[in-house]
Amino acid sequence: MEQYHLFQNKEMTLLDLLDGIIDTGVVVSGEILISVANIDLIVVDLKLLISSIESAFGPYERKIVSGGNR
């Protein structure tokens, strides 16, 4: 039985990579701690979400108001 690899015989450009990341979404998390002599001075907690609006919040549904009533 043959095994197929995901990227076998396919060239991937930076645009393809960014399109895949934005389509599915990526979360990056990290923490920066600055300390001197074992005393914590600054703590920075980082969270970054890279995604399209549609991927993050679902499809946009346009609401059409008929008859002028709002």
C-alpha cells in the first residue's frame, strides 16, 4: 500500500501558506519575564489571534429591512 504525503509534488508559496493560516486561524501565546537578582520586575503575557473575521465569528448574514421599518 502506498503512503501519500500531504505536500508531495506540490510547490507551496508564501501566499498559499498565509491563505491557509488566515482561513483556519492560528493562536500564538507567550510570556516574557524580566527579572533582576531573582526579583520579577516585568511580566508580559502575549496572546495573538491570526484569522479572518469569517473564520473567527462565523459567516456574516446580511439582514435586509423591508418596508422602511427598522
